[in-house]
Amino acid sequence: MRADQVIIAPIVSEKSTIARESDCKKYTFVVNPQANKFEIMAAVKEAFGVDCTACNVMNYKGKPKFSRGKGGYIKGSTASWKKAIVTLVKGQTIDAIEGV
């Protein structure tokens, strides 16, 4: 897979911003569910030009959702997704996410 197929989007939340601003730089991404840790680290290196030391991966299952429509209740669910937390080498940052 190419780097743009592996990394879908960065996650920008309060918790991920605190991890990003700490002394060990940790960046959080939504990634392709078929990608493994090694493919994710290679994609980050190719896309942003930084070296990774570690990668933690979590799979999230979609949650059930219900809504009321004209014909009654409609049952559905949110999409399942995969999250990766990538730790960079000390002293390196990703400028595209930092906003510099």
C-alpha cells in the first residue's frame, strides 16, 4: 500500500495534543484497517520524512445507533476504524500537523 492509502487522517483532540507536545513526540492517526505496524511506520516516514521508534495500534468497533423516521425506528451503526499512535525519534516533529 502507498503512504496515502495507509494514513487516512490525523486525530486532533485534547488528549492527542497533550501527547504530541510532551518530550516524547506521539502523533495519532486514523489508518487503514488492513495496515500493520510496520506499514504504518513506513508510511509516516515516507509521507512526513521523520523516523519512528514505536507504533501502537488499536481497533475500534462501530457503535450501534438508532434513529426515528417516518416509517418507525431505523437501526444502523457507526463505522469500525483503526487508530495508530506513532512515537517519533527525540527532536523530530511533523510540521504539517503542528501548524508551523
